[in-house]
Amino acid sequence: LESLNKIFHFEKPNHGIAYTTDVSQVFGSVGCKESELTDQESEDEAMYCSITAVVEKGKAEDVIDAATAAGSKGGTIISARGSGIHETSRIFSMDIEPEKEIVIILAEKTDAEAIISSIREKIDIEGPGKGIIFVQDVSEIYGLAK
């Protein structure tokens, strides 16, 4: 990431954000042998996390509003689409069809629980077909506004 930061200057406002998350297992990739994977805890406790919400189209702004009300400084909205006319992508057993949006919020771990609770309450995420939220530790980050 340091090399990317030298090229893109993430420390400057509106130049983007780059971050890494840990992957515990990889299957189906010729470039990564199973023996190379480890399940070791990071020596440094992660200070940030990535909160990802997959929701119905039109609900992403509600997710951002709820997160902002709980202390988030914003997020990224991505339109999610299937890869073909009759195909859909799946993430954690949930179909991602053209009418879905993905919201990625990077937050300090100390703020994560409040942000997640606010999102869950605002969009009733536990309701059928309402979406899914998952959280990943962020190991390294550049460009996040303080």
C-alpha cells in the first residue's frame, strides 16, 4: 500500500482510500497454495474495521445516514449487478441482483458497534430480504480522514 500511496497521494483530500483486510482461506486459486495460509493472530490489534452492508437499491443512503448519525464520517456506495442476464452473484448466501447496493464504511473499532446498531435499527436488517451486514478487520489503511 505504501507504493500506491506514493502514486495516488491518499493523504490529500479526495484522492481516495486504500486498505487491506485479512484473508483466512483461499480456494480455487493456482497462485496460492494451501500450505502458505496461516491462521495466526495479527501482532498489532486492528484499530479499524470495514463495515459492509448489502441492501436493496435505494436503501444505501439510509445506511449512510444511520452510520453518520452514529459517528461515521461517510462511506462508499457501489451498485451491485449479476454477471449475466439470468445469473446472480452470491455473498454469504444472499443473492446480489441488479437491484442491490453495497455500502462500505471504514470506521474505528471503538465506533463500530454504535454504527452497526444504528444501521440495523434504521433499515430493519433482520427482516426477510432486507440485506446483510458483515464486518472485517482492516490491517492497514491510507487516506482515511481523521
